[in-house]
Amino acid sequence: MACRSTPDRRVCLLSQFAVVKESLARRIAKLRSELGWTQQELSDRLGMSRAAVSHLEGGLSVPSERTVTLLAGIFGLEPHELVHGTDYPIGKAERLPVVAARYTEVDLQLRLFEAGLVTADALRALLARTHDKRERDALERALRS
């Protein structure tokens, strides 16, 4: 390493240890857990198997750029925010889009309802098939107002 040949080797070695990277697998699991979702619930949102989510969270597979973008949108982050400071490969990170779509069907229907373009009956039907607690709460608030 180039650091070993420098006069101030101690500083160089310390700077190497200062770059401690978090595991992307752990970050994904933590974000999912903070939302109160099971691996199955996350897999349903991603359109992949629960086993595939388990492999992502266990570090057994590296998510594709597409999967990182979908995860970022689901977690309300931009793709680069999701992978920043993690062990995600730099080459893959460089190919990530700058922004990700963050809107769910519930978000869209709520905005349409606020604009008077969707009926309360349509929101009730959506509420009946929505399992996410945050989304259910948002729909119930809109229906009460």
C-alpha cells in the first residue's frame, strides 16, 4: 500500500480505519424493521420472493441497481442515499439513477381525492385492500376529513 511508504504512516493507518462501512444488508433489514414490515411484506412491494429478500438482508446476494432503486423508493430515499457509506460496490453505485419514484398507489389516490378526482368510495375500496399501517392511517384520516 502507498500508505506504508509515507513518513506519517500512523495517520495513514488511522485514516484507513476511519472508513468503516455499514453493511447494505443490515441497512435494508433495519429500514424494513423500522417500518414494521415482515420480509414477506417487503417482498410483496418489491415483486420478489421472500427468500430473495432474506438473501439481501443476510448479505448472501448483492442487489442490482434496479432493486436498489426500488428499495430506495419504498423507503422514501434516493438510491445514492440508501447505499451511501455502505459496502455496496462502487461500480454499481455509479450506475444508480439520481432520483427514485417514491409514490405508492395510496399516495396517488390520496392526491387525486384531495383534488376531487377520486370518490370516498374509491378510497374505502383501497383501504379494504391496504395492509400497511401507515397507509391505512393516511386513508382513514382522509376519509374522516
